[in-house]
Amino acid sequence: MVKSSNNSALRTRTATFSALYVLFIILTTCSIILYTFYTDNKKYIPTYLNFIGVYYTAVLVKRIRLFLEELFYLETRYNNNIYILIKDTFYFNSLSTIFFVLFLLSYLVLLNCYVEDNWMTFILSNLSFHSPMNLCWLCLLEFLKLDECPISTSIKLSDFHGLDYGSGMATSFFHGYLKIMLPNTGGSSRSFLEFIELYQAQHKVTFDVRKLFILLPMSCECFPSLQCPSFPNIEESKPLDELERDVAGVKKRIYKNSVYKIKKPNRERVYVSVEYATPLRTFKEVISHNSKYSKIYEKYKNDIVLNFYLTLKAILKENPQCDGLCEVIYYNDKNPDGSYKNVGNLILKRIKEIRGTLKKKKD
């Protein structure tokens, strides 16, 4: 089982920015050292600053191109509001704005300290050769997309701020299902805990952990029932009582949770409410069919499922009325030989961990 507490694979790729930041510091330090000890250093300062200026110019040209293209979609995407289009097109984050201000200040200092002749002549003389060449190279790099590779795409998936497929599925799963099923809404409908208590009273059994266990297999393989040859220690039991809700035009839509009995090595049976995250089953169906995006989804399946897990955990943490009633198990469900791991053992292990944590809190 993959655990978030000690497995770096469950972290989003935030280290990318840190690595880039360290690289920038190293290169800047080297440049300062070279400038300090190189005897003929004056003529190289304008080159550095000119390149930065040309880069910002290239970015500005690109933004203008995007602005002109988006004008065709002013009605459909921006509600005919030109201000929103301008704001979205020419937005710069805080870091890039600060860097640009520092660049301008550095250039003013350069003009003040090193330029003895007319400053306009100095600027034009430096721009005459370097700027067109640098701008040409930047445009070529943009056209060739040299930084485009599967790894960069995976990193971008983590930087979409909830707009990626996995995060979207997790958000819909929570608000369209878990938020309806789990908490006590204060109305006449029973909450998940009340259904558990009613089940225990009716069937004279006890749930070791009164939570809904959500399974997130990395392969997205969701069996119709957990009572199957791959999980020999799991047996079906009667489900919890049904919950009826009027949702999105559907009257008395039925929601219910399954209950299973898991046999421990000592033959004792543990009752648990457990199910797969149904969006993963739908996602696997999308991948298995030859639809428009099937191949690209298959390529980045692991990233999408990981983002689903991370987003769902984050949403649950933000909603304490649901977090304590739900246990998410994200795990590698395949053995090296291709067979499926016994998820019953994984659930038993997680139950043991939860009970151990609760015991420590009591002590």
C-alpha cells in the first residue's frame, strides 16, 4: 500500500520550482563572480540586461498575439467584456513583476554609472545587434517547443490549480456523493454514522472502525464486488439502509453503501463499509474505449489518479464534518506477476493503524 506519510511519490511536483530557484541563484552568483574578477567587465553588463529585456519583449509580443486571437472568442469566453480579456492576457505574477522592476532599476543604474555619452545612443548601440538575434532565438525556441516532453506535461498537470482531470473528478466525487452521504445535515435524513449504528443494532454486529473506506487502485480496476477470487478473505454482507434525496431533477434518488465481512487470520470477521471510488471506474472505461483522448489519458493515467487522491484528501481535510467519516486508501493493486493484491489485507492493516492511533490519543 502506498502511504502518504512517508512516501515522496505522493507529493506534488513542487520541487520543480525549488530546483529552478536554486539554479537561478547559482547562475547569478557565478555571473557576479565573473563580473567582479574579470578585468574587462563593463561591456558585458549591457549584454546581460539586454537579454533580459529582449526576453520580456518576446513575452509581450506573445501576449499581444494571444490577445488578438482571443478577440474572436470575446462573446463566448469573456461575455463581451474587453476588460476581462485584457486583464487575463496581460497578467503577470508577483515574482515576474518584481523581477521586471529590478531589471528596470538595474538598467537605470547602468545608464547612470557607466554611460558617459548620450544614453539614447548607448541603448541603440546595444540593441542594434543583440536584440534582433536574441529575439529570433526566443521565437525559434517557442516554435520548436524544445521543453516539451512527457515529464513536463506531468509537471503541468500538478500546476493546473484544480483544472486537471484528476482534481475535477475528485471535486465532483466529493460534492456529488460523499458530501451527501456522510455528514449529518440536520434534516430528517440519517447520516452515515446513524446508518452504521442502526445496522449494528439490527444485525448484532460491531464495526471496528466506523468509517467509509474508499479504495483508489492505481490500475483503476474496480471489481463489481469485493467478494471475488482475488480477495478470498472478503465476504458480502447486507448493505446499509438506503438514503433518498431529490437531486438535479431526479426524485428520490437512492444512495447506499455496501458492507463486507473480512476474515482475519484467526477466523474472526471484521465488518467494514468499503467501496471503490466510482469515478475511477468511469475513467478506466474512457481509457479502454477508442475515444478522442483515450491514448493521452492512458499515457498520464498514474498522474491523473494521483491528483485524484491528493485533491480528495485536501478536500476532506477542509471539511472536518466528512474527514473523520472517510478513509481513503490509495494503493498499488498489482503484484509483480500481474495478479491483484488482496485488498482485504490492506483494509485490515489500515484498520489496525487507525485503532492504534486512536489508542495513543486516548492515552
